[in-house]
Amino acid sequence: MMTSPTALTRREKPVFNWPEKPALPPLRTTALLCALAVLCALYLGPLREEAAAVVAAKKVLPVYSVERQDKVISVTFDASWGGDKTMAILDLLDEYNAKATFFLVGIWVDKYPELVREIAARGHEIGNHSDSHAHFTQISDSKIRQELDACSDKIEELTGIRPTLFRPPYGDYSSKVITIVRDEGYEAVQWSVDSLDWKNRGVSDLIKRATTNVQPGDIILFHNDSQYIVEALPAILKHYQALGYQMIPAKDILLSGPTTIDVQGKQHPIAAQ
């Protein structure tokens, strides 16, 4: 007798008769539930409070860009180590009628005092970039203040002008760092367009990164000693001019009066009520 395919593949579901667990007495069940509720309250209560505190805390941000209706941008240079290309940069800025901000480190000021004077004499702004290029998130509050004071003292002694802007070395900051910087009388300024010139990827890459999607109120980051800066800067500045942008120091691109900074670091005016 042949067996059908259905009969070969059909399986009966096994039935297990497990012994029933004895029910807990009502009083004992109630006690266990109460104990569990107490434990949950003890452990989850603080966690809820901590989570609420984290959500409520607002990170203190520097200025990355500015809401501007007019066509202005700010070209900025960080100077920490070398100085041999600085004069060529200054000549190019003159040629294209651009005023920039140079964020100087104190040890650079010590090494190149004549360049510091020349930057100021050409009408460019000088900002504070710390005294020793330290990671500000890794030093004490008092050390942060010492770094700020030492750098500004050196710049003021050479130029007669004390910086009002600060850029954290490595772009490294925390809410505490920015709060201390502002308590010391500086505005903290980052950037919204990063040329990445320090990676030395070539002239065309530098030009592309510095000119793509530039908007009014942007702050653009360069370094005075990057390998291709002198070769790339003419095309970059010419591009900005062709788009109708005026290149002004960072202190002039910032807004005056009541302002706010959004979560992207863009500075906005606060409308009068």
C-alpha cells in the first residue's frame, strides 16, 4: 500500500501535561508586588531626574556663523607655528581689498613680533588663539584665564590693541570653556567653512572647499602656514569678489545688541518686543 505525500509530512503536535504550579497566597502576592514597586521607584527615580537634567541643559556654543542680510563674509587665519608665508598672504589680501582676522598664539607672537605689527598695520584684526595652543578642555579654569591673559598681553604690547575675540586651539571647547572665555570679556569664534588647508591636499582641493556653497555671514578658516595657501588664495579671493562679497574682520561680522545663538552656532538678532 502506498502512503500519500501528505501522510508522510504530517506531524501531530505533541501534548505535554505539565504539573500546575501552586498559586501564591493573595497576601504573599501583594507583598511581592509592593516590594517590586518600591525597588523600581528607588532605581528609576534618580535616572529620570538625571535624564531630565541632561535634556534641560543647553550647551553653550561659540559663534560659527552670523545671520546677515548683506553680502559679507569673514576670512580668518590661525597662526600657531610657521610665519614664512604671512607677508605673501598680507599682500594678497591688500590686492583683493580684503580685511581678515588673524588668530595668533602667544608663542607665535614671541617668535614673529614684526609680523604681528605688520598684520595690525595693514588694518587686519588680531584675535587671541591662546598662549601655548593648549587643549582648553584639558586644563584648569585658572590656567584657561592665564592662557588668555598672557596671549592678549603680548599682542597689546606690540600693537596697542587688546583682542576681543578668541578661537579655541584645535577647535576644542566645552560649555565651561566658552563660559569662562565670555566672562573674561571675549567672544568665542569658530568657523562655518573649513578649508582643511592644513591637510595639504593640493591647490584645487583647497579652492573647492573654500568656495563651495559660501553664504552671507560665513566665517572661513585658513592657516597662515599651510602648504598651498599662497597659491590658492588668489582664486579664492577673486571668487568671493565675483559673488559680490565684502571680506571684513570677524569682529565686524558679529551682530551688536541682543543676540542669540542657535544649535548650529549661528548668531541671530533678538527682535525687540
